[in-house]
Amino acid sequence: MRTSSISKTGITALLLITLRLVAAADPVPAADAFQSAGFARAPEGALDIANAPAPLFRDPEFNGAADPSVVWNAREKAWYVFYTQRRANFEEKVAGSWFMGTKIGITKSTDQGRTWSYVGTAQGISRGLKEETFWAPHVFEEKGIHHLFVTYIPKAVKSAKGQPVICHYTSSDLINWEYSDTADVKSDDIIDPAVVKLRDGRWLMVFRDCRRQNRTAKVVGKDLKNWERLEELTGDGHHEAPVVLFWKDRFWLFIDEWKGIGVYESQDGIGYTRNSLILDKAGKRPDDGYWGSHPGVALAGDRAFVFYHVHAGRKIGVDTAALDQKGIEFKRTSLQVAELELKDGKVTCDRDSHPGTHGQRD
């Protein structure tokens, strides 16, 4: 009995010593820092902005790539950009129909953003009507499933009978999509949805509410189908195209103010304060001489990037009323990318810091 007791005591002591050694050599890590979702997140170095083309991409079908949303496909190690395929070269019979009746275009890069190829359009999103419009896609991956939130208008021309709604689709391959639901956001005239995950695990959807001063409205939900409307609006004036990025332990809201991109910051992702205005001065790169419009955002490591479209044929300071609004130079848009920086608490963006290559764009 004594021998057995000594043996057990020895074993216990050895176990305690072993546990202490392991703890000293490899301490238990602290809980992981919060990581949001709802936007592209890629490894450090995944985007070679120094060798990205400028413009980044021009739609080969209609020359009207606009409203970019960026996705990193980890399995393929590829970037995808979804965009509104405006029909800039369309000979319209009804005014405004060049930006109606649009599909969602896709471009892709498999070489860290150095070259981009046209993939085609998102398949399976049609709601079965002869005339329909898709605007402003927001695409992201969550637990292996890709989600697309997009403005849908059941018309191809301007009409009060075709009020926009937000449709939700899912996909496993980023090309073929299945309808999931139509988001109930307690308004009947909304555009430009974007989604982000909050610190408490809920999802936040931001969008432009045309019934509420054309400002950013919000809904929250525990899943991606059931939403609760919040009363607070964000923005100092009329704007569109809100999108949220979680970066440097804060939420950043980017909006299109039609004179550049306004930036707001928040700790909780709900209440925002003004931070800065970016892309409000003309850039020097090809097709980059006008305000940046309708942002999409992405992270590569800890570096943040903004994708945007530019009305490439327009000039700041020149009244658009003086331009030929039926001509392609008035209507065409090109995609660009630039890096975001945080300096003395302010978000900045020097679009000319990377002059861009003239790489092949299919």
C-alpha cells in the first residue's frame, strides 16, 4: 500500500511540474481580438498596388463599370470585383436608360491585382421579368458561403412603378447565385446596401434611404434575413453608397458625397462622427481626373484599400450641364484603387502615390 501511495504521489508531482513547464514555455493565449466580417480580408501582400493598372478596369461590353464591391477568394487566391454594368455606349431611346436595365458585372485578378480579366455577369439573379435593373452589389463571404446584397428595380427605365428593393442571394462559386430573400428594412425606396458584422455578433446593414433625406439608414439583425430598423441617420447631407470597414480597432463608414468620399468613424459601428473627406481632388492617373465615387473597401493584412469608380470623361470645375449628356465621355466610368492611411487620427488617401501600370485588361 505504501509503495502504491508513493507512486501516485510521484506521478502527481511529475504532472504538476510538467504543466508548469508547458505553461511557462507556451502561455495560454489571450482571447482573439475581434474580427469583423462583411468586407474583403486578404493576407499581407495579396494586393500589389504598386503594380496595379490605372485604370484598374474598364468594362469591355459597355464601358460603364461602376459601384465596385471587392471580394477575396482564399481558395483561388484571387480578387473578384463585382460592379454595376452601366451601359455607357448604349444608344438610349429614353433618357436615363443607360444606367437602368443594368446587370452585375464581374472582373477577376489571380496575380495580386496586377492584371484583371472580365468574367461576365452574375448568373441566376434575374427575378424573371422582361425589364429589370440591378445596382450597387455588395458581396462578402461568411462561413464558406458568399452573400450578395443588391439593389433591384423591376423596370429598365425610370418609373415610379418600379421602386427599388434590396435582394439577397447566396453562392458557392461567386458566379452562380440563388435567390434567398428580399430584405425588409421598413422603407420602400432604398438603394446601395452594404453589410458588416458588429462587435456583439449582430449584422449591420447600411443603405441610402431615399425617403429619409437621401442619407445613410441602418438595420441590425442576428442573421442575414431578419432586420430591425434603427431610427438614427448618418451623414451631414445628401449622399449615397455607404460601406463599412473595420480597421485599426474602429469601424469606418465611407459614403459618396458627389464631391468625393466622406469618411466617418465609430467604436460600436452604430453611432458615427465625421472624420475626413477623401478623393475630392483630381488625380493624375489615366481615367482618374474626377472625384472618386461609390467606394468598395478591402484589407490585405493591416493595409486598407478603397476601390472606386470615376466618371473618367468629366473634369472637376466643369459644369456637367455643359457637357454632351448623350455622349460616351459623359457617361463612361472606370474602376480605380488606392491605399488608405491613418495619419494623426484622420483617414487620408493619396491616389497618385501609385501611378499605376498599363497592364493588360481583358
